[in-house]
Amino acid sequence: MMNFIFRRLLAMLLTIWVIATLTFILMHAIPGSPFNSHNGKQLNETVQKNMEMHYNLDKPLPIQYLIYMKSVATFNYGPSIKHPNDTVNSLISDGFPVSFELGMITLIVAIISGLILGVLAALKANHFIDYVAMTIAVLGISIPNFVLASLLIQEFSVNLGWLPPSMWTSWKSEVLPTIALATGPMAIIARLIRTSMIEVLTQDYIRTARSKGLSPFLIVMKHALKNALLPVITLLGTLAAGILTGTFVIEKIFAIPGMGKYFVDSINSRDYPVIMGTTVFYSSILIVLLFIVDMAYGWLDPRIKLHKKEVS
Amino acid sequence: MEPLLEVKQLHIQFQAHGGTVKAVRGIDFTIGKGETLAIVGESGCGKSVSSLAIMGLIDHPGKITNGSIIFKGKDLTRLTSKEMRKVQGIDISMVFQDPMTALNPTLTIESQLIEGLIHQKKMSKRVAKKEAIKVLEWVGISNPHERLKQYPHQLSGGMRQRIVIAMALICEPDLLIADEPTTALDVTIQAQILDLFESIQKRTGISIVIITHDLGVVAKMADRIAVMYAGRIVEMGSKRQVFYHSEHPYTRALLNSVVRLDQTSHSLKPIEGSPPDLFSPPKGCAFVDRCPFAMEVCGRVQPQKSRLREGHQIECWLQDTRAVAVRKEMLASQL
Ligand SMILES: Nc1ncnc2c1ncn2[C@@H]1O[C@H](COP(=O)(O)OP(=O)(O)O)[C@@H](O)[C@H]1O
Ligand code: SF4
Ligand SMILES: [Mg+2]
């Protein structure tokens, strides 16, 4: 088991290195530099030279790459080019908690509501509740979150005036962005749970459980749910990734002061340190998340655990 | 003596796309206390469906359309599902065919073993666990403390079937239904499991319905035998009566195919032909297409039950006084 975890950690570091390198290559492959895209205004040539020197952009690319890898290894990306008074780290520690909160709340809401919707649909397969739940799910999957966000703002902020249309200051302001971001993943989870639950309920061990006179509720919660969750767990990593990147768009629409603003701006303005820092930071989070998902899978399905033990 | 279970005129149908499958078409049988009844018949004749009906586990698209299942004076077909849950596992329990799929792969043996005691008998976890260890020792499982912590995939097939049996016994039911409990197991393990059933019965006086298509199992276990064909019980009697004094062409053909298997194993000749389509079962005897002694009346009219001797009855037109000649022919034949 320790052996397994150790090898996974090694693979995770390798993945981060590959992502960091790719980011570096892509970043330098897109035309433009941090200094010639300033609102179309051209900087004085000496000023630009000085700036490039200051940020090591005058050095040959291999050297830049090494400097960059050093900053990845030490988690120190130096100051932003666009906001010279802030370091990349301070931008992350400033914006990320908000994004993280939005992402986490969204994930939890999506999982819980997707679970309830999916289980209800499965238990009432081909009945009214099933059709309602699956209609919601299809709508949820097909409406992009930014469209849903605009609809929600129009209805609940502008027309009804119940909830604020922007910011991240009270629970009220968190409701609409969370709904906008959670609906898609919720719908995916609900459909997946429905399918796998219907499948699980036909299994022999469910009949065994019923032959013991257990209540339908207990059978679903204890005997069926864990098995039905397995395919959802596999998908959780992808869903979380979708939610994380989704936060960028939603934050923009609701003017939420999270990472999204810095990330999008940094790409537009070729703010190299910020691009690199946030990309590596976000990929690290995703990789750790996928690792946790794998561990959860082993916990849910004891057969997996044994398999890994045998391999290592 | 009042029987423990009495099944009367039980009819079970399944609504399918092409129409209605008449899976069980009016069966009657009883089981006394401490008795073992074997239900035999080819695959698809309605053995499993009948046992599931007794357990209250027939669900959509299946339905009990007629008849009653009287257990200890109560008609189980009239109970609500909530009332039926008080019978399941407590009064009647079931052992299924395939121990590889009958246990939940994600739950420990302990959690599956004691849940009946905890949720049905409201025992504390501690007491239930003690009980579980006792039952595991009973069914011949060594290191029961260890086993409780394990998951099904960590155990062999025979071991799992012992667990399933322990699970069925843990609430001390009066009736155990075992649906082909050895079919999925190795031959050596099969014998052990059958021995286990016998010792359990000696110890507890439990009544057993054993469902099988293996006449070897019947010979070892049964007190009485019910032979099923196409949703009906065509012959019913004590083991001796059915094995040595059967007068039903189907039963005799069934017994004969085993004898042939023993003598020249390469020339096993099961009964030629196949059972009728249960979407539209024949008006008369369902065996008519395969029966070498079939008469004109057989295909037209369902034969009534006739009593050969005390406790031994069959459904066959050959018992009619007008068929004496054909009956003699049958008794003289190899079949
Ligand atoms: N869920 C179902 N839907 C339709 N037909 C069924 C269903 N379950 C069983 N049957 C039919 O009932 C008949 C008896 O099946 P079963 O009791 O399983 O036979 P066996 O004697 O082999 O145990 C078969 O013809 C089968 O096709
Ligand atoms: S009733 Fe007729 S067809 Fe059926 S078993 Fe008897 S003789 Fe054969
Ligand atoms: Mg069967």
C-alpha cells in the first residue's frame, strides 16, 4: 500500500512537470509579449528592454525555462507583470479562497442534489417522478452555465429582486452563482446515478437483501447506493475539473473576486508569471483531487483495494 | 397434522412484450414440520418462480394471479409488503443458487450477516455479533472472528455458500427454501453443503424446500418429491414412491435419463423435444408433444389428479380406466 502511494506521488510530480513544461511552450508559442499589447500603445524601446531584463525575458528560452522550473519547484513565481505590487502567490492567496469556496459549495450541492434526483428517478423508473427528474437533467446538461447565470440574474435579481445579482458578500449572493455552476454537474450525476442504480437493483445481492425482510429504504441506502456510486466516483475528477474552470466564467458574470479575474486577465495581457503560477497551481489541485477520488474508489469497492495490493 | 406451509392452486404470470407468460399454472403442495420437500424439473418449469412467490419476492412484471400460500394459518398472498417483511428472513428464508453473486461485494460478511438480527429482531450489535459467530461455527466456518471482517471476494465459493446459509439461518426461521443451492459449486463442495443441510435439519427441525434438477441431490435429501413440468406439479409423492413406483411418463423419462447417464456416460439421452411455450400452454397435458404414450384426449383436456396410493398422486390420462391397455404398455416399457 505504501509502495502504491509512493508511486502515485511520483507519477503526480511527473504530471505536474509535464503540465508546467507544456504551459511554458504554449505561452511562448502564442504571439505577443507582456509589453507590446498594452492597449495598442507601444512602449518606449529602452523601457521595454529594461522591463524584459527585469523579468528575465531577454534571456534565451532554455535559460528562461530553467528559471521558470526553479520557480515551480520553489512555489515562488515572483511579482506579476501587470500588477507589479503583487506577487503571484499573493494573487493566489487573495483570489483562491473565494474560488475554492464557490467550487466546493457547487460540488457539494451538485453531488447531493444529483444523488437525490438520480435515486428518486431510479426508484420510480418510468413513472412521473422519473420523467420530471430526467427532464430537469437534460435541461441541466444542455443549458451552458453562463446562459443559465444570465437567466437567473434576470429572473431572481432583476424581475423578482430576491437575490443580489453580483458580488460574494453574504449567503444570499452565493445562491445564484452556485445554482448556475452546479446545475450541469448535478444533471450529469443524476443521470449516471439513475442508470447505475437501476442496474444495481437487479443484482442478486439485492434480492438476497430483500429476502431478509429489510425495508426498501435500508436496501437502497445500505446495499445499493455504494455500488451505484462507483461510476459517479470515477467521473468526479472530471466534474471537479469542469467546476473549477467553470468558476472562471461564473466569477466574471457575477463579479466575484476570485481567481477567475486574474487568470483570464493574465492570459490577455501575457502576464507570464501569473499564467504559469495559476496553471501549475490549478493542475496540482486537480491531480490531488484525482488521487483522492482513486482512494475513495478503493474504499467503496473493496475488490479494488485487494487488486492494488496484489500489484504492488 | 397441520402442515407448516400449504400452497393451493397457485398461479403466477409474467406480463411480457409478446403477451402473458403463464409460468406457474395451479400448483398444490404442503410441507410438514421438519420435512424436506424436493421440487424437481427441467429448467424453466417454474421452480424458482414458485419459491420466490412463497418468499413474497415476485415483482413487476410478475404477479400471483390466483391461489393462496398458507403459512402457519396466514395467507401470505394477502399480506401487505410491510407485513410480509416480518415473515421474510424471520419465518421463511432463502438460499440462492449462485453464492458468487448473492452477497454484496461492498459490505463485510459481518454487516450482511447481522443486519437481519439488528433490523428485524432489534438486537444490539454486540449481541448480534455473538450470535453471528455461533452460527458461523455451526455452518462449519473456521476462524469466524476473522471471517466477519472479510469481504465476499476474499472467500471461496463453498465458503460463501456457507455464509449465505448462515445468513438464512441466523433468525431461526421455520422454513428454509434452497433454490439449486449446489448447482454453482464443485462436486466435492456440493456433497459437503448437502451434508450441512442435513445436520442443520437434525439440529433445528427446520423444514426445507430444496429446488433442483439434480436427481442425485433429491435422492440424498428429500422426504417427499414434487415433479414439475411446464408450470404444474405432474407428480407428487414420497421419495420411495416417486423413485420406484412412478407411473407418470415424464417422471419415468426423467429417472431413466439418469440411469442411462450412469451406465454409458457418453450416450446421455435426455427426453427428446422441449417443453411447451408458456405464452400459450396447451389446453391438455403439457407433456403431450414429447410423450410416447400420448392419446387423443391428452392434447384436448387437462388430466385431473389421480391418487395412486396414500400420499402419491399424478396428473396423467393413463390412470383413466379407459386407458388400461396403454398404461400396461407404459409400465412394461423401458420408460
Ligand atoms: N421476470 C420474468 N419475466 C418474464 N418471464 C419470466 C420472468 N421470470 C421467470 N419467467 C418465466 O417463468 C418461467 C419459469 O421460470 P423459473 O421459475 O425461473 O424456472 P426454473 O424452474 O428453471 O427455476 C420461465 O418460462 C421464465 O421464462
Ligand atoms: S396425460 Fe397423456 S400426454 Fe400427458 S403424460 Fe399422460 S399419457 Fe402422456
Ligand atoms: Mg431456477
